[in-house]
Amino acid sequence: MSLSPHRWLRLDKIKIDSYRGECDAPGPKSRAFGGQVLAQALRAAYATVPNGFYVNSLHCYFIRGGVEKEPIIYEVKRLRNGRNFCIRTVEAVQYGTIIHSSEFSFQKEDGASTFVVSPPFPPVPRPEDLTPYNVSRDQFLASGKDPKLVRPINTQRVAPRCEIRPVDVDLFIRGSENSGVTEQYCWFRYLDTVDPSDPELTHTTLAYMSDLTLVSTGMLPYLSGTKIKLSTSLDHSMWFHQFRFDVNDWLLYEQNCIGHSANRSLVHGRIWSRNGQLIMSSTQEVLIYPDVDANSAKSKEDLNSKL
């Protein structure tokens, strides 16, 4: 039994509370995208909750790197079935090893208060006035700029149906040349049709896309030109302020790296609708290892060029 018409979200039911999926992306077999594993885990959890209950928060750990194009088993545990809230945990298992663990809270929509308080919407340019990331990246490279300056963000490979338009494209592509820059914004939307009247598919699609750019924000403490050996998400949390929204319309992702120590950046995010409605808040811890040898060699090279 398939639980989704969207290929990247497809799950097959093995038995009660147990589902099989796999992550794939264009190109040869590689490391599975964590956002897709999270989205499939949420899809599996959704299959076990009553109608009318929608995810209000989630917390997950990316324990090990998964492998694309290989089966992943999602095991759901039903921790609580309450009148207004349900709690689920999901373990994603590949080759007999847990690669991902999630906890999900679902709230009953009927009867929930409509009273809303939120911060002011950021003053940023409209998405129509900005250039898609992939186009800007190609233009940057075609201009003769050093390819080594490009931050290792391959959104086209892991999310080819998601369009991203950074507000500051140079910051998004190569980072900042000045210390103290910790914030960036990007507009994004999902290109394949997702019916807004289907909150389950809408929420899993947003979970999938929410993991695309936080690592790049976590890299902002490292100035432009710094070579990175490894950058990856350690964990991810989301709080849904709205149950119903449209992922085919432009959404604004406001992101801020609030601190970095011990090779770990903590990134806070907010996702807004284009009409100023706060939809979701997120937090992610990002692990970053700079290439010490390469950066040391570059520093010596730069010093010699000035002598």
C-alpha cells in the first residue's frame, strides 16, 4: 500500500506501525538527505493518528548518515492518544541500524483557539524581484569567480522541485567577508502541486524543505573563502504555528546563527507566508569542521602574495 502519490514521500506499509521507504535524488547513489528522512518519518507517524489531528511540533536527531536508493524502515511507537493531543516516536532503520529518531506531537484542530500573536514581518524584497539560486550560482561561476568560493549547497540535487530565491545571493553563495554577519533570508516554494486542503501532505512537504538551507546559515561564522571539510545537521526541531498554508506559494525563511562553539552552530529559523503570517519556527544544531590544512596553506599563500 502506497501512502503518497509524491514519489519522494512514498511509503509502503509492512505491518501495523511499520513502513518502508527510500530516499533518492538525481545522480549516482549518495548520502540520503536528512530532510527527506524526516518527512518520511512524519508521514509514517501521520498514518497512525486519528483524522483531524495535525502536527504541532517535532524534534529529531540525525544519528547516522543514510544511504540513498536503499530501503529505510520506519517503526512507529504510539506513546499517547489523548482527547486533544497524540504523541508518536519514529525510528528510521537502515541495514539494521537506527539512522534517525523523531518525536512528533499532534494537536486536534477542532476546538483550537484562533487567537494569534506573532512578531513583525521582516522588511525584505519580494520574491518576484529576486533571482533563483541556481541561476545566480551559474552566473557567479560564469563570471570567472573562483569555484572554491562557492559554499557546498547542492539544493538542486536533494530538492530539484523546490525553488529558492535568496535575498542576498552573494551571502548565500559564498558567505560573508565581514565577521558578525549571522542572518540571512530566502524565499522558497514547492513546484509540484500540493493541495492546501491536505494539511498532512502540506506539513510533510514543509518539513522536507525546512532542512535545505539551515546548514548554510550555520556556516556564516566562517568567512568567505574558508574551506569546509564537513558540514551536517545534528538535530532539527519545528513548531507549527498554523495548520493550514500553501507550500506552492512563496514562503520566507528567516534564519539566524545565534552562536558557534566546539564546531557546532545553533541556528534559529522562522517561516512566513508572503502576507506576513508566521507559519513555523525551527531550530537546528549544525556540525562544522573546517579544513585546517587547506585553510593554513591558503593563509600562507595569501601572505606570500603580499610580500
